[in-house]
Amino acid sequence: MHRFLLLTSLAALVLAVPQPRYLEDELVEGRVVGGEVATPNSWPWQISLQFKSRSNFYHNCGGTLIRRGWVMTAAHCLRRSVTRRVVLGDHDISNNEGSEQYMNVSQIYIHPNWNSSNINGGYDIALVRLSTDAVLNNNVQLGVLPPSGQVLAHNHTCYITGWGRNQTGGSLSTQLKQAYLPVVNYRTCSRKGWWDKSVKRTMVCAGGGSNSGCQGDSGGPLNCIVNGQWVVHGVTSFVYFLGCNTYKKPTVFTRVSAYISWMNNIMG
């Protein structure tokens, strides 16, 4: 029996199929497993979704700025009713570097078919409406989304970005990291010994080696190069419960191209 790791601090539930764990982490900042510190603001659509505890805000998920007033993230990042904010143009989340834009959240839209009790059920996607529109500049840009239905080939070049943990249970970093995660096609990812029936065609698998997402990366983008342009093909969702970078257990993302119509209907 397999298990999944929700990118959260919750213990994995025992399911009848391979189990994931979300990459959300409620109380700490972290970073991508493997990879390297990104050049500041080189992924200008990456955002930090933060929650308030007492008088301070803490990073717990990533996301993508897709319109000036809208952010795309994972549904599981928004399960709890807390005060949230979105930080744009950030690199080191422990310091105010002057490039940040701090936005309040005016409304949250979670996909109606998402089920918090079924980690690998799919639909792990949500939209966040900002209280004011972002000001676009060199540090804050819109992420490009794929056309509806587009599926990338096996080994296609992609990078995960985020402030997730350095390793499972490992040290934390405040600087945005990036890691190379090639696409693992559905045929491979759904094999026995891989994710088996735990992955759906509305998901994207990427990695499966020494690099992966980890706690704190949930909701952030899988950035893939398509025709010379970076396109956000995935929303970081879950990893294997035994470890973020387990062999043959690639990081699993919500496939953005499966939800273009739903997002357009919400945003108008």
C-alpha cells in the first residue's frame, strides 16, 4: 500500500490506494528539495500566500499571479478560515526588500468538486481575488497559462519554484528556490511501483529523483518552457508521505490546462 504526503503538517491518512501528502506547511517557511536559490524576481508571477497568527504573517503556500487581481493556487491551501494576505514580487520572505506588494484577499473560490478527505481525488485548485490589482513591473508579472487541454510530453523541461522545505523534516530557507523537474507522462506515472491509480489524467507528474517539492511549496507553479516561453502547467499538490523526493514518486501537480474553462468562468 502506498501513501501520499499532503504538503501540510498533517499526518497522512491511511487510504486503500497510494496516499499523498499536501505540500502545505501551516506554521513554517521552507524550500524546494534540491535545486538552487533562484535569481531574485526571476519568476515574477510567483506569490507567497500567507496567514496571520497573532500580529504576524507566515508563509504557508505558493501561488501564481494570473491576472492583475487574481491568483491561482491549490484548494488545500485554503481549507482553514484564517486572515490571509498575498505577497507579490518577493524573494527573501524574511526581509522587506522594497520590491514587494502586499495584498489583502477579498474572495476565495475553491473548485466545487474538490474533496478535502480525498487527497488524490483531483480538483486541487482554487482562485484568490485580490482586494486591489497588482502593479506590473520588472518584479511582478503575470504567469502565462497553457491552452485548454494541452498535455506536455514525457521529459519535457519544467521547473518547480517555491519556499518549501529543504528536505523532508529538514532545514528552512527564506529565499525562493527553483529545481529542475522533467515531466513524467501519465503512462509512466500511473504504473504499479510509481503512483499507480493515485494519479489522474487531470494531474501532472514531474521529477521522481533527487529534486522535488516539499512542505511549503503547495499551490506554487510548475513552470515549463514551451516555444521559448515559460508557461505555468501545474499547481503543486502532493508528494509521497515517506519523503518529498522518494524515487518513482514524482511530485504531483494539478494540471492547469484541465481547468482553464472553470477559471475563465469565475474570473469573467
